[in-house]
Amino acid sequence: MRKVVAFANASAKRHEIFKVELGAAMQGICETRWVERHDGHFQFQGDNLVKICSALEKISAWQDNKTANDAHCLLQTLRSSDFIISSICLSDVLGTTVSLSRVLQSKTIDLKKCTDAINDTLSVLQNKRENVDVIYRQLFEEAKEVAEQLDVEIKCPRMMSQYEETEKRQMLEGLTNDIDKIEGKTAKICGKYWDR
């Protein structure tokens, strides 16, 4: 996504093509400001992804071979099954955390609002964990719709060996344990402030 934004903003001519297609300039994906990061990722969702691909298709037809080839490579990446599914899943997670980010980045931060926002976000994430089949079915249907708009077929990734699958499962379990530890530490920190 960063490469597409950098590519779009690297020249005035490209910038104008993207601005005409999207109706606005492309936003950067900020490393430090979470709300801006959410907005940067959301510009790649739904109809905007189709418009970004349209802009890249136009640029890939240019006479400048390097620019046309770069646009074509970016276009192929955006039209891949992996990108479409990953961006839909990322959008779902970021949609869950955006309100928490807004609260945590507000100029007048309130401990009660922060605690409520953290608890609400954790509750939504826990609900997603418990209803994973339903959630991922919805996300996959959304990915199929986007793929259909882009005239792309969703392809199943290569199957991994039993060893790789076990390794990945262990990694995911480790991440889950880390998240649980962070949740516990957050509760302890909030508890200390509540006791004051």
C-alpha cells in the first residue's frame, strides 16, 4: 500500500491521474499516528481499490517503460487474491480499533473514556475470536465481491506441509498468549489508576 501511495505521489502527472480517479489525493500511511494509518488503509477498500486499479491500468499504458512497468507490477499485486483477502481482513481489524485510536490520540484524554474504549475493543475482538467461522465467511464473501469487481478469481493458496502448518499454529498460539498477557497488563494499569 505504501508503494502505491509513493508511486502515485512521485510525479505531478501520476498524482493528477489518481486524484481524478479517486476524487481526492492519496493519503500516506503514517507510522506513528494510528488514526491516519487507519484512514490510509481504508482508502484501499471497496470501490476505491477498483479506482486505484483503474488509475494504474491507465498509467501502465504510458510510453515511459519504467513507469508503465512499475504501474503494471503494482496493479498485479493489488489484483492478487492474497492482497484482496489480506486487505479485507486488515480493514475489519482496523475498523474495530479505529475508535480506540481516536480516543487514545485525542488532545483531552480521559481515563474513563480510555478504559471504556479499551474494554469495548477487547470485547469486540473476543466476540470475533468466538465467532471466527461466521466472521471469516463474511470477510471471504466481501473479498469475492471485490475480486468480482476487479475481474479476478480468488485462488486457494498453495497447501502447506504438516511441518509448516504445525509451525504456524505454534506461532499463532504464541501471539494469542502475548495478546492475553497485554490485556492482563492493561487491566492492571487501569486498575492502579482506578484505585487512586
